[in-house]
Amino acid sequence: MAAALVTATRVTPAFAADGLIAVKSPHSAKETMTRLEDTVKARCLNVFTRVEHAAGAAKTGKTLRPTEVIIFGNPQGGTPLMECAQSMGIDLPLKALVWEDAAAQVWVAYNNPAYLAKRHAAGDCAAVKTVGNALAGVMSAVVAKSATRELTGPLVAVSALAKSAVKVGNGPYSFKLWSPLQLG
């Protein structure tokens, strides 16, 4: 039986100035935002809204390259941060920005939770690491070069080359290989 190799992508920020962590995306701005929303929902986070800044600019007769914010989160992540410093509520729910720069490079960025903790004098908050790791995992899934996105339900795809099927579960690394006989 052939072995399958699954590679996890780690987020490598291109820059992290003023508390912003920005990562290059190999996808279009629209696809990056779709992947981001799908990933957030698959991880049981609430999507509160999406704000299309380019659409807003168009209403004023101006043009703006693709620029969109998504606001998301849940009480399990936000409450522990606010228990450390209730003023963190001004920075919650979490936000991520997807934009296309002048060179047509797409970026996805979010506020570094460690920066937020420092901003709110909660540098020793244990929840910061947990939230930071969760955000890094979301961004890794979003910018992965694979065309497969995390989904809320299973996806079965047949590979003609491998003559097998891959079932992608509810998590980012939940894969199961089946032989064609098991599919019938």
C-alpha cells in the first residue's frame, strides 16, 4: 500500500510591525477571504461580519484594490483575554484583513495577541498564547497552497493517479485514505 505524505504549513509572517502579523497568500484576495471564512467557521468560531472596503470606496466614486475585513470569535477565546484585562474588549472580537497590494500580492493580517496583551497591560495573560496559536493555525490553513479548504462536513475526492479516495474531516489534518473498493 502506498504511503501518503501530509505536510503542515507553518505561518511565517512577512512582517510584524506595530502588533500586526501579515502573511503572504498564494491565492487571490477573494479566495483568501473565502478560505479564511470557511476555516474560521470550521473551527467553531462565529463570523460576525465582513466589511468590503473596496465596495465602500466605490460608493464614493473612488477605487481601492481588494481590501476586506472579517470580524470573528467566540466567548471561549475572548472571555479569558478579557478576564486578564477587561479593556481588551475594545479589540475583540478578533479581526483579520485581506488585501491586495500595488504589486498584486495578496496578504492576510491580524493583530498579534501578545501585542494586544501588552497594549492592555496584561503581558502575563496565559490565554494570549492559546489565542495566538489558534490564529496561527487558522492562517496556516488559509494560506496553504492546497486547493482543498477546511470544510464543516466531510469531503470525498477520488484521485485518478492514486486510485484512492481522500476523506477530509472536520479538522485541518483529519485525513483518511480509502481504496476504491471501500467506496463502492
